Amino acid sequence: MSFKNDKLVGDFWGGLAAMLVALPSAIAFGVTIYASIGPAYAGLGALAGILGATALGLVAPSLGGTNRLITAPCAPAAAVLSAFAIELVRQDVDPVFIVLMLTALGLVAGLIQLLLGFMGIGSLIKYIPFPVVSGYLTGVGLIIIGSQIPKFLGVFGSQSLWRTLISPESWQWQSPVIGAVTAGVMLGAPLITRVVPAAILGLLAGVATYFGLGYFVDPSMLVLEGNKLIIGPLGGSASSMFEAITGRWREIGELKLSQIGALMGTALTLAVLLSIDTLKTAVVLDALTRSRHDSNRELVAQGLGNVASACAGGMPGAGQMGATLVNLASGGQTRVSGVIEGVLSLVAFLALGAFIAWIPVAALAGILIVVGIRMIDSHSLHLLQSPWTMLDFVVIVVVVAVALAYSLIAASAVGIALAMFLFIREQLTGTLIRNKVEGSARFSKRVRLGHEMELLERRGERTIILELQGSLFFGTKDQLFTSLEPELSQRTYVVLDMRRVQSVDVTAVHLLSQIKDSLVERGAFLVFSGLAHTLPNGRTIAELFSQMELTTASDQVKVFAGLDDAVEWVEDQILGESLLVAAELPPLEIYEMELFQDSKEEALIALVECLERRSVAKDDRVFSAGDAADQLYLIRKGAVRISVPVPGKDFSRHRLTYGRGDFVGGMSFITKAARFSSDATAMEDTELYVLRRESFEMLREQHRRLAFQLIEAIARVLALRLSYADKELLAMQE
């Protein structure tokens, strides 16, 4: 309960501080828009700003998914609507009709935002890289500082920052004093107490300083009317607000569908600007609070907020950076702070206008300057310490420069373009080939007999195996072709493992098609593995290859689930084997097995008397993990697959496959292991010789030499397998 109360208190202070920043701006934006119609409409503009702050503050946070985000009338909306109103005035359109068109424009823009949210467009914001966010943060911070310095110095109106700085005679000394006190208290307050937000303490200190200067130094500061140092009277009442809401819609029926359609271009521009402004603010908020917002939900909420604002006669808006950061700095924790900001905007207009009127503009400027300074990402300077991150720092600098010279939206576009360039550069400098080995150094999990392994080693140069990684696209196709070109004229089997490939574009598929054609002309094979894994875009490489007819147009293109299956198929081709031929071969007799090729006939006769003949149907178990490891299995016909159960899972990992003429369980038989640690399954109908340990013990008593030869032969084969495994591991590490 105490934790919830702390959150609510923080939300109240944050909402209050945000209202103190957002409401004066909303009034100024509204006046800017409606004064374009005529001086008589300035009051209606102030009311539209207040209604917008109220409606947006109540609706958007209630439905949105971003904590601490403050939605209020903003500069992009003021710029678009002012230009729209000025254009209609030039066309001699009736002022009342212009007001209706402004309302309709805000309504249509809100509906477009709803559509963008439902279409999932907001999700694209998550792909903005960190250098862009860092540059945007710094750019916003500098823009906030630059916009507040004139107010901090007591210069009001449209005078530029540069003109203000070189014209000290225009400064009003009271403002810098008030702003400095406010900023100083805001910076020092956390060292003393955290009960009351630093921004609120700074604001109260600024107000107290203002009245102190007015009482002791300059009594003219205590006059409300015409005093530019303070916010000034808001004006208005509940009745005037109600009249604005109802009166706006009495004539809305006069608008025709064609006139609404004519708004679509401007409405789309406004909707996109408001959406970018909101989502950028949300991204900055994520960076500052280590949180994650729901972009599409936020767009839907913003759209509904702008629709509600238009219905109430207010101006549209977006997630406002300055008010949001003040909310964060003042203790705001949840979306409730945004709702409180909306409620307090209404309350302030109806009941607290006299109090808010006395808040010094310089005090608000001091708060925003501190917030702006904190937004500057000074940690990005560390990127200068390494040549690897130098270009990332350049992206940050360019984003900041464009933001200051043009606009934040232009800065975002430039930053994303540069980030794409950096991504392509990284892909070009990265290694596409993870591993490249010949067939003589990479073998399948199918255990071969000694003479087969010798043959595979001798003919290993016919096979090249490449494990690819990263992205196959137009930027890396040259690297891929450079790696494959020397192999195309001398290899019979080119195996490409795609398991670690993250993306493939049409250009890369076209290159692979050319490689396929080159191999087919020579009668060689292109073998793929690992095409079935799902890419980040939700598709599989197999789907794309099939669509482009890369894997379906020729019998000399083979596709396998895993690299081991692909290598096993290549080995079978080299050995001149196939499952069909192997299945037709008769079961081996004991003297035909490679293990006993040097044994004498009388010894083998004694051994046969100790052996048990066993038949195992396809897919049946030869033995299971946990069975007593007291038997050696000699494979007369068929194949046995060894797999290791994965703890806590209902599947096993393929370890090895043994075929006709080989044996299974040799290691356990020699070491006298108590239990098998793996499963053995017949891959086809299989015939076995089974030597039990007690039978072997009896054989050893009667034929010591034969028993010794048997153990020696098993150990020799196991050692040979281990040497091949070592060779393969070394090749994979190179």
C-alpha cells in the first residue's frame, strides 16, 4: 500500500509539473493558429489549446501503453495548422468555415493515426539504432536549451537565440536571477531531500525569488496586467468552454464529403508528424527509464486522443518532449501522471488561473534548461576512443547537426539513413564464411569402416563444405562468389550449410542460381542444409529458394535438414552406396567382418559358438539408456542409430550411426560400464551378432589369444575413430 501511495504521490507531482509546462505552451500554440485567422480569434485559440491539453491528457494516457508520457498540443501541430489557416485566409474563405476545417483536420489526422496503429506501423520505431536515439536525445536537449535561453534572459517574442545573445541591452536582469535560482535549487535539492520533486522545489524557489525581487527591488513586478515576466491571466470560464464545444458542431454539417477529402493530404502529413513526435518521445523515454513501450497501442491511443480533442473543439497534439521530461524529473511513475496533467489543465483553467498567472516564465525556462542539459548524451564521447566506433559517433554528430539546422524529423530520417549505411558497412567487413573445409577433414555421424574411411580421405578433395553466417544480400554476394569461384571447377560436391544465415535477398538467390547452373553443366552437385529455420522476418530460406526455383528445378540440387545428413549423403555417393543397395546385401558372416579379418578359422568357430543371433525390426530399440552395458553388438546387416536423451526434454540428440560390418557398444564393453548412457535404434531391419560379457569371460578362459585379439581389434577401431574425430575438430577450429 505504501508503494502504491508513493507512486500516486509521484504521479501527482509529475502531472502538476507537466501541466505547468504544457498548459502555457498549449495556450501559445492555440493563439498562434487561430490568430492567423484574425485577431478576434486569438481568444478562441487559447481556449482550443486548453481544451486540447485537457482532452489529450485525459484520453491518450488512459488508453496508451507508455508510462510518464505527457500528451499535449505541440509545435508540429501548430506549424501545420497555422500554415493551413493562412492558406485559407489567402483564399478569402469565411473565418467560421476555417474554424470548422481546422476541427475537421484534427479529426481526420486522429483517424489516420488510429489506422497507422492498427496496421502495426508503430512497430517500425523499435528498429531505430542507438546512435540515432543518442543524437536525437542530444539534439532535443540542445533545442530545448536554445529555445529557453531567451526566456531565461527575459527576452520575449520571436527574436532568435543568436540575436538575443549579442543584444545584452534587451535582457531583463530579473529573469536570469529567477532562472538561476530555480536551476540551482533543482540541481541541489536531491542532496537534501527526495520527498518533494526537485523541479517543484526549483519552481517554488523561482516564484519566491520573483516576489522577493518585486517586494524589495522592483514593485512593478507585482503588477499582473501587461507583465511579460510571468505567464499572465488565462481568462475564460466554464460557460465559455461549453459554448466553444457545442458551438463548434452546430455548423459541422455544412462540411461536404469532397471538402473532407481535400483535407487528406494535409491530414496525412499532420498524422505522420504527430506520430513521429510521439514515438520519438517514447523512444527517448525508454532510453532514460530503461523501459519498453508499445508503439502500436500508443498510436491508437494518440489517435483517439486527437479525435476526442477535435470533438471538444481543441487542437491536436502528440507526446510532448518537454512536458514528459519534466514529468519524469518531478517524480511521475505511471500513465496516471498523464491523466492528472489533463485534469489539472482543466482545473487550472477553471479555478487556478490567478495562481498560475504569477508563475515566472524564467522559472519554467530554468527547469527546462536543466532537463535539456541532462538529455545531452555525454557518454557518446567514449565512441571516439576506438576507430571501430568512430563512424557511430559521426552519426550522432550528424543527427544533432541536422536537428539544430533543420528539424528533428529530418534528423531522424538522416540518422536512420546513416545507420543503414553503417549496417551495410558492417556486413561488408564481416566474415560471411564461418568455416570452410574439404571432405577429407569433415565426416558425418555415420561411422564408416576402416577401408571406407581411407577411401573418403583419398577422395575428400571432391567435396567442399562451407558453413555460412550473417546476411546473404547484394552487399555480400561478391564475398560469397569470391569464396566459391575457385571451387566450382574442381569440386563434385559443394555443400552450403545455411543454419546460421539470418537473411537472404533476391540478389543472393540469383547468384546461387548461377552457381547451380555452373555445377550442373559439369555434372556436379549443389547441396544445401539448414534451410528450414525461421528467419527474423517470419519466413524460411526453404520457402524463398523454392519460390525462386533454386531447389526445385534440378535433380543435382539436394536439400537436407542438417549438415550431417548432407555430408552423409555425399559420403554415400563417393562410396557408391545407397540405402537400397545396402538393404539388398545379405547378412555378413563373422569371418566377413573387418574386425576379424586377421583371425584364424578355428578361433572364429569358437567365437561363433559364443554369439547370439538377433533380428531387430526398423525403429525398434537395440538397447536403451539405463540398460545393463554387458553386450557387444556386431552389425551383420542394416544400421543402428545412437542418440543421447536430453535431460528434461522428450527428444534425443543424434550422436552416431553405425552400419553393416561395424559394432556398437565397444567402449562400454571394454571399460565394463554398468549402464548404457544412450539409446540405440535400428534404422532399418537389422541383423546382429550379440556377444554377452559372461560368454566373453568363458571364451577368454578357453581361448585367451582370441579374446585378446578381439579386445585389441575393438580398441584399434575406437582409436582410429578418435583420430578422425580429432582431425575433424582441428579442421573446424581453423
